[in-house]
Amino acid sequence: MTSWMVTLALLAAADPPDWFRAWQYAAKPTSLRGCSECQGEPDDLCEIRAGVQARALADYSRQRSPQKDRVKLLRSKADPDCAVLATAFFGSRGAVELAAIRMSLAPPSAALIEKLGVRYSVAGWPHAPRRRKGAQPVAGTPDRATLRTALVCWGSETGWPAAELGNGTSCEWWLLPVTVDNEPDLARASFPLVAQKDHWPEPFRFGDPRWGRAFDRTAALDESILVGGEPPHPEPAAAAPPPSTPPPATERSPARCSGDAQARAAVLDRFEQWEAQVVGARRSLDRATWTLDSAAWSGHCQELDVLRSALEQHLGCVLGLEGRCVGPGGDQPR
């Protein structure tokens, strides 16, 4: 199994694709002094390239500096490790941001924009609250296709990343810009959500009960968290036929999954989130008959195998497969 397949399997089996990740970003190259673990950086200097680095929270926790007063920076594989003093890194004049961010997979709806009155923006991805002195959001019109709803929890010298995410971490709601490939876009504007009178977003603590589902690994990050109502596309439980009524002869044979698996709705939602990322907004999983339409994954047969295996492991049953998945090397019968 290739490394990317292992990554997909681990993510599918552990955290949902929209769960928190550690994000580090800078609009321009920056030099930070006072680093330890420099491993070749000249003159105790840590050079930070412009752009974005990201890691799964668990990966970042394993790699962070053992010294509580230092923060381990996220760097490309071509750059040596570097850990700088946390007080300097998180100071009011710092130019590099580090945040734990949970980002939705789909663009915001017009209803969300209208209900929350999204009318103001800041250039690029936002700066931490202590770095906003003198700045002010300006009037702007959100381009929904290029934005994603995001729960941004800021790093600090006294909380995360030195400690685990908890009620000592300050969070905010934002709409963050992305490219057509869903990569961070630091050149476009971000829009505060749940804004205060000064147009900056309202800060709150990690785990705030008002947004309980946003901190729940098993719940998808959808905008119903912000605007109320039920999550999109609720799936009713499959109705079992009466024992005395046999299924018609032409009906597909049921898979070995039963109605008990329906209780694991969060696992099924997680699979469909991955499906939307890999092959587009399709629904190849039939929850009533517990079958997967393999043909819907044409061109992505290996990804289907990895994600199906993770899904079956969590459901404790085996799904039926229909159709043929056509890969780069030709048909793969299912």
C-alpha cells in the first residue's frame, strides 16, 4: 500500500476529514531568531517561507518541542526543524500565525451569508486578535465558491500548542478563502462570522456549549451548527420488511450489513465527506440496501478500496458492491 493510501486509511479510521488541523501561515518570508533544534540554520536563525504548512493535530503533538516555553514550527521537508521562544512567536508584532482550524468541506450557503450578515472582510487569512491593533475590517462581498466555514482556535504561549486544546484556547468563526483545489488562498479576503459591533468575530473558549457539535469528532462541520436546524441530508432509518413478507425475486440480495449499522450515522457521514472530496458530490452508498456503487468511483478505484475497508471496519459488517470501477489501468470488476 502506498504512503498516500496509508494516510487515507488512517484518516478515515481516526479523525473525519473536516476535523481540526494545525495550520501555520505567513503572507511573506519571515526570519525568527532565538531558535533551538535549528539543525543547520545559520546564526540561531529560523527562516520561514511565505505560504501555508499544515499537520494533523496528533502528528503535530508528537513533533512539538518538549520545552514548554518554545513552539515547534511547521516546516517543509526541505527545511530543518526549528523551535522558537513562544513569547516572541506569539507576540503582538509577530508575522507568522499558528492556529488549530476545523474547516468545512463545502462552500457556505446564501442563507448563512444572509442570516449572519456577512458584509465585512480582512485581507488574506486572519491575524490573531492581539495582532489587530489599528486594523479594521472593510466592506466586502463574499464569493461563496471560494470560501469555507472555519472554526479558528488561536495558539498562545500559555495554552495550545504547549498544552492540548482546551477551555484555555480562544476561538472564532471565520469564512476562509481557498483555491479551486481547496488549498488555502492567502491572496483573497477572509470574512468574520458571528461578528460583534466592531465587525470582528466574537471570541469564545474551546468547547463552548453554544457550538457543541463543532467540537464533536463524530459530527460533521455543517452550517446548521451556526444557523440552527437539522444537519443537511438527514437519512431516515431503513424500515425492515415484515418477517412474513419475503422480498421480491428481482430485488438485490442484501449485503451482510443490517439495520444496526444505521446507528453509526456519523461514520457514514464521514465516508460521504471523503467521497465528496475524492470524486465530487455523489452518494454512492445506498444506506437502505447497504451497497456501494463502484462505478461512481471510476478513476479512483484504489481510494475506494481504502475507504471502503475503513468504513466496514467501523460498521462491523461487509458492504455489497455493484458495478465496475474503471481505473487508470482498465476495468476492475467489482
